Amino acid sequence: MPPEFARRVLALLAELPPGRVTTYGQLAERAGYPRHSRHVGHLLSHLPAGLAAPWHRVLGAGGRLSRPGSHHADWQRLLLEEEGVEFNASGKIDLRRYGWSDSGG
């Protein structure tokens, strides 16, 4: 992917407020790269150490953690719960309630 892709994705990610989530696909589309959700996932999984990016606010399609049962997913869930995001009994987040809308909320 071109360097512009990473710049756009990370700039958008920096705007994602606490207590709100988005999906890899939605973030790719907002960045101008629809259908590049896997590239977003790859980018976020290879962030440089010390880069303050709220990676934990990006979910798989349907509001699921991308690697359920892993240490990574446990950490992601903890960070989201600390921001007030709730999970249902099957481990999903209601994207209608917590999703990042174009209106800023």
C-alpha cells in the first residue's frame, strides 16, 4: 500500500473518540480505500512501539474482537470496557450504539 494509506488511516484513527468503535472495513472506507480492511488490520498489527494510536477501538465486522480468546483480544476488551463500551453475552459490541458516526458521535 502507498504511504498515503497509512497516513490517512492513522490520522482517522487519531480522531476516533473514547467509547466509540469502528470496523477495519469502515476505517478503510473512510480513508478512501474501500475493500482494504485486511490492509488496515495489517497496518494496526505492525504499529511501531510507542506510537499512541487507539488500535483497540477497531473491530472485526459485526462488532467482534478480531482474535477472540487471545491475550491481544483480552487486552482489547479490557481497554474498551474501561472506556464504557459494553459487550453482549456473545462477546459482540452493538455498533449502532457504540459505532463511530459521521456526526462525530
